Amino acid sequence: MKLLCISPGYWPAFQYGGPIVSVHNLNKTLIKAGIDVTVYATNAGLNGTVQVNREVTVDGLKVIYFDFLKYFEFVGSTGWQLSLSLNNALKKNLKSFDLVHIHAVWNYPSGAAAHYCRKYDKPYMITPRGMLYPYTLGKMGWKKLPYFKLITKRDLRSASAIHYTTEDELEKCHSYLGLRNKAVVVPNGIDISEFTSLPSPDILKARYPALSNKKVILFLGRISWKKGLDVLVKAFASVKKRRDDVHLLIAGNDEGGYVKKVRKWLKDEGISKDATFTGLLEGSAKLEAFAGSDLFVLPSYSENFGMAVIEAMACGLPVIISDQVGIYREVINAEAGVVISPDATELAKALANMLDDPDNNIKFKENSRKLVSERFTWDKISGQMMQIYESMIRSKAS
């Protein structure tokens, strides 16, 4: 089976969040299962660090990073990503693949790939990666509505399947957009072996002395408007009033200068000294953050999955997430953490309960590790995805 993966950005452009990691890890798992995978992506976030417009090998994968022109900033931090070189490659080579998996929407690579799939009668699947949630669309819908009507709507409706990473994303997006074609749910995953041997908690405290002798509340993710950091700051300020042994650790890449807003909120609450910003953490530094923290919080307004949540659970870290994080139902059903609405009062109460009753957290740690090992490992996920690919090819042939 020859699979073409289309992604507007690709590994190691970590600044664009969880999808960069999950798409790459899925592809690595697929080649281990015997699928011939080629990746077409732009060099977004990697300017000068990768060779462009030629095939390179990345972790055993054939990858071509195409250069692009930066237009239409409203589409995202890298614009529309108009790439003539990618277009030419699709026009020349797409017919040689058995199927195409398109990750993300609202960008030129995705639209061009869907166009050539229709032209050459190739089955394709689109994974929207949370970009079609009503909440997200509502934030900039007036800008994207014409694009949706002209391009994205047809791309979605003509797809052999739409892949969602949670039941929550399926329920909130598929019928809302009037889609009637096949919908599948396959979660993101992790390599559980990467989380079995964690570094000492002392490493984090040594790197950030302000954390010494403190209960560390960790936020890890892109620092952007949809992550609920306004809720987190207010809730943390409330907790801080009743106990002095807490510290907020904010780890992640700044998106659109949003860090300035978060710093102002902290200053307005008088708790600037009680929060530490680390910037983007990856690899061993990210594991050190998980190992040295006492609990993990993600109070997002919209989140199709929540890669950082399953990573935190794999580390045995108690989690508090909002009911707008895609995997919230799985967390509730497994009793693997606490789920709240993105509300400062609710979050403050949940934080206080976790901090005041550490014995109860033992249950969360055990259940969360079990949930991850049973549901979110790549060996299980790759099998599900391969069955879907095979079904797409059979349906197109019949």
C-alpha cells in the first residue's frame, strides 16, 4: 500500500503544537506495519533548517518539505501556504499512490491535494485536527466562511472518510457542517515506552529554583486564546489566597504574542512571582516538567484531543481538564482525572480538592496509566487506521 500524507507543517516544527508530533508518530508506526508512506509538507517553521523541494529521510520516512509563499495571514501564523512546487509534485506524482491522508484544513496543500485526488479518482481522507469545531469557527468564521463555501465544503464532502480523533469532535463537527459521508474515530497515541522511566523531580526544581518546596501546577501547550489561560490565572489566584505553597508552571510556545496577555493577568492578580514561563519544552525537558510537577491542568475552550493530557497521564500525573477537551469522556469513564467546565470558580475548587487530598490522587494516577495503555498506544491505533485505509481502497475499486 502506497500512502501519501499531506500536512501543512511537519516534524520537527514543534511550535505548531500536538498535531506535528501525532502525525509524525502515526506515520512512523505505519511504516513499521509495512505501509509505504511518503510525506508532502511545507517547510513552515523550519526555514533554513531542512532541505526543500527534494526528498529527505526523517526517522525512516520519505519526506519532501516544499517552500511556500506567505499570504492571507488570517488563515494562521503561516498564512495560506501557497506552494507552487508542492502543486507541481501533486500534479505529477499523486496518481502513483493508492490513497491520500490529508491532515488539517484552511491551507493550500490540503485543498490542492483534495483537488488532484478528485481529478485522478484517488480515495482520500481528511483529518481536520480540531479546525472545524463550532467554537473555533465562531472566532473567525466571517473570515473563513467564503473559503469554506468555495473550497473546504467540497473537499470534505468528496472525501472517502473524515477522520476525527474523538467522539466529541465527531458529534460537534460532522452534523454541524452538514456532512453525510463516512466518519471514523481513531484517537492519537503515544509510545508508552518513552514514559516508563522518568527523570528525577529534582531536576526541574534545580532548573527553576522558584519551584523549590512548592506544589507545582503544570500547564503545557501552546499559549493561545483557546487554551483557557484566563480561567487558569483566575483560578490559581484564588488558590494562592488560601495557601502559599503553590507555583504555576506555564510551558509552551507563544502564539501571536499571547504571553503578554497572560503576564498582564498575572500582574493584575498580584501573582507574577508565583508563575514561571519555560517556553517550548520537548524531549527530556518535557519529561522533566511532568516528573517535577504535582498536577496537570488544561482548561481549554476548544480542544479536539489533548495530546499533553495523555502524556501527563502516562507519567502518572493527576489531571484537571475542561469538558471542551476532546478526551474528557474517556477521562470521566476511566475515573482518570477531574473534568470541569472552563470556569475559574470550578477550576479553583478542583485545584483545591486535589491539593488538599493527595491520597485521592493515587486512584487518578493508577487509572490514568491504565487508560493510556489500553486506549492510546500506537500499536493499537495503527491497526485501526490500516483497516480504514484498506476499506477506502476497496470501496473506491468497487
